Amino acid sequence: MKSMMMSALAALVMVPALCSARTEVRAVYGTVDEIAVDSETAVVKAADGKLYTVEVTRTCEVLGFEPEHQGVVKRALRGVTKGSDVVVYYTVAGTRQSALKIQKVGDKGLKATEGTVQAIDEGARTVAVKAKDGTVKTYKLTEHATKTAAKDTAHGVAAGAHVVVYSSEASGHAIAHFVRVL
């Protein structure tokens, strides 16, 4: 009886650890293809045509849309419009994709800058990008951007890569929220 209780206790301790080990944060840039307010999901179509269906939970941040539409899940989704360009950070647990943050790109949202990576400083969490007009701008990477850039280094986020940086300004500093390899 005692060994059975110990086995059950060990299983209870291990299940959350196994579930959290399968959860990772990812990001995608795309266009909102569909909004399902009742099921609290959004479908984002990436540049390669792949569709991402993400659940929008109460903890999801929705940024760059009209303020009166942010907050409660259903109200937050009503602010998101079909055809909007967005960057979505989401977690994956099995087949479930849950949005952590949806940020609008464009008016009232993130600025998109296309260019070539000049340097990446992992210690300082910065990336320097030379824009098409020849100017070089250094961006401070957010925590999410640092993680996704580190994962994407194997896919071309390195010096010389052709990228789009999705950024905002805060306290006079350029903040990169997402770096997408073209």
C-alpha cells in the first residue's frame, strides 16, 4: 500500500514537469485570416501560407489595436480585425497553440524595418541592422525576441542575414520584438 502511494505521488510530481517540458514559446508574423470570438481563437496566415490557429486566453496581451477592445478575451478579439498584420507569440503543448501576445504591425503597432543583420550581441541582447537606406540601427531584443532569435540562428539569423525587424520605441531606445528571416 505504501509503495503504491509513493508511486502515485511520484506520478503526480512528474506529470507537470513532463507537460511543461513540452511547452515552448514560438513566434510568427502573418495576417489575421479569421477571428472566432465565440471559440476565442484567431487564425493567422504566415508568409509561407501556413495557417496557425491560436487560442486566446485571459492572460493574452493584445497590443496596437483600439484600447477599448483590449482586456477581456472576447473584447480583445473584437479589436483584432481580419487582414491585420500581426506578430503572435504562442506556446505549444501537444497540438494546442495558446497565444501569449498578439501585436499589431503598422498604424498604432509595431514598425517593420527590412534590412541586413550587421551584428548580434547575445550578451547585450542587441541586434544591429542596416536598412535599405544605408542607416544602421541597433535594437534591444525583448526576452521573447532573444529566445526566438536564438532558435532561429540555425535558420539564418546571423550577420549578413536579410531580415525584417518588428520594433517599437521606448525611452528613446529601439526595441525589437521579433526578427524574421526573409
